[in-house]
Amino acid sequence: MAKEVIKKDQSKEKFRVEKIKNSIRKAAEDAGVNNVDKLVKVISKVAVDFSEKYEIVETKAIRDKITEALNKIMPEVADAWREYEEKK
């Protein structure tokens, strides 16, 4: 798994899967999803599996993978995810 991420502002920080899980959870709740825990587990695994290829990975690449997976599984959560990410 990646040890660090490069953020939008080009700063680096430790890769923390909990941050990914929290943002997926928030987007799923905003979209009115009932079984949030299952979705968080599935989508965070996509992000972790992707990040395992790198020592350092850009948050944009992780976001793109998450959005791609959400579009296939639950497009309404993908929309909420994009809105959540734009607010940050």
C-alpha cells in the first residue's frame, strides 16, 4: 500500500485508509444509502488495491478510481462523492 499521498496542493501526507472510508461513508449517507458499511468496505478495497502498486500516489488518482467504481455500483453515490470532494 502507498505510504504517502500527494494532495491537490502538492503537499504530502501519510496514506490513511480511514480518510477514504470516512469520505465514502459521508457520500453514501448524503445519497441516502441504507447499507453504508458494505459499500464503504467494497469501495475502500478498490482504493487500497489500487494504492498497493505505488509508494506514493496522487489523491486525484485515488479519487478517480473511487469515482469509477462508484459509477459502476451506485451512480447516485458517485454524484454525492463528487459534490463532497468539490466542497473540500
